[in-house]
Amino acid sequence: MQNFYIIANSQKDPNWEITHKITSYLRRHHCVCHVQEAGGRIDIGPYHYTNASLIPPGVECIIVLGGDGTLLQAARDVVHRQIPLFGINMGTLGYLAEVNKQAIYPALEQLMMDDYAIEERMMLKGSVYHQGQLVGEDIALNDIVIGREGPLRVIRFMNYVNDEYLNSYNADGIIVATPTGSTGYSLSAGGPIISPDARLTMITPLAPHTLNTRSIILPAEDVIKVKIGPGRRQAEEKGQATFDGDISIPMTTGDKIVIRQSEVSTKIVKLNHLSFVEVLRQKMGNS
């Protein structure tokens, strides 16, 4: 690789110290390097944080400087460019951003020497309907969460797979996650860990008010529909669908969200040659 683009989180690198070091290092090694700040919402056309139209042709790798959250934001904005993403973690240890500040230069050497692998990560697309009309949609690399909005109370969810009724229950919310997202919010809610290279979709309830509701794993091709039911005494419930813990689309009683595998996927650059089992063992702190 010789042509790079950096998306830098200015909150994680406030003085641009690390960003300048990376750009200087790459340029000294005769590489092309451009920089774009990812410091806050921009909402330019289809983009939320990164204006992908500014990425010039010929870029071989996008270096995301920040953490897993910054990488998730960048992934949704640049996915249609189909440029591999490489994450450098500026905070706590992450699952997506595998390199920390101390290992930046060896990592850049590997990239320039083409010593890497590229993993394809499936994404989800969620489409929200109100009274039968499409009112919003977005994509997610980790998960789509359907939950309440406002006061603390449970919501009635009715769930369908491929238009076939699955189940209904009262809960705080529902997480629909990819294998990449299985180590995120879904794991905190009691969901299983899935190898990130799998092609599966997982439904995990959030604090369900029933003893027999567990995570359900489905083929990636299945289409999931979640409908918000009426509240107690037929009151109108207000909820929202949140994509990767960031972008939210309001929902109310009778609304539904249709979730399917996105036609686009995220490409992640991996430098280490460790198996998923070994990475998992290290992340979980087991000796």
C-alpha cells in the first residue's frame, strides 16, 4: 500500500500529535496521505461524520484514528467506496481497532510492505415504516437496537422472520446484531459470541419480562421484522431504532422495522495472524 487516507477523531487526538506523526512517517516513505477530521456530526447528504466524497481516487487504505466507535462511524459513511479500513486505538483496547499507539510504526511498515489480510464484515440494513410508508433507513456494522424512548417502561414487541410470526414479549428493547456486533451490546445483554467472519444475524432481547426468551441466531439471508405493540391500556408507545449506538429513527405504536443483510459490507485490514480463539482469549483476560 502506498496511498492512504486518515480519518482522525480530534477528541482522541486533540492536538493532532499522532495524526501529524503518521502523515510525516508515511510521506517520508514516499506514500500519499490525506487527512479528514472526524470530530463531530456533519450530516452532509448521506454522510453523518465523514464526507466520503472528499476521498480521492486511488486510496488503498483508510486509517481510522480513534477507537471502535470512530471506526463504526467511518464504516457506515465510507462503505460504498469499498476501501479497507484500518483502526488505530487511541483509548481502551478495542475489537475493531487492533493497534494501539505504541505499535503504530511497525503497523505502518506492515501496511507499506503489503503484509496484511482483509476481512469482509457483513452489515445490516434497517428500514422503518410508519403507517406503511418508509420514514427512514440506515445501515449498521455492529447492531440495530429497537428500544423505548422517554420514561422507563417496557414495550411490547412482535417479531417476525421472513414474514412468519416468531414471538411476542414485553422487554426494554431488542438487539439485532451481526457477528461483529456479538462482542458489543448484545454480549452485555447475555448474547453469545460469534466469530466475526460468520454470516449470521442474531436477535437478543433486552431485559425481557419472561423466563423463556433467549437469543436466536438466524441465517444472514433471513429478513427480520420487529413491530411495536400497544402499551398498557392501549396507550401509544414511543420508541426508536438506533444504528450502531449512534443514529436514531423515532418509532411509535404500530410502526415496524425491517432488518436484512445489507448489500454492502465493510472491509477491515488485519495485521496479526492470530486466530479468533486466541484474540478472544486475550481480550477476555484468560491465561
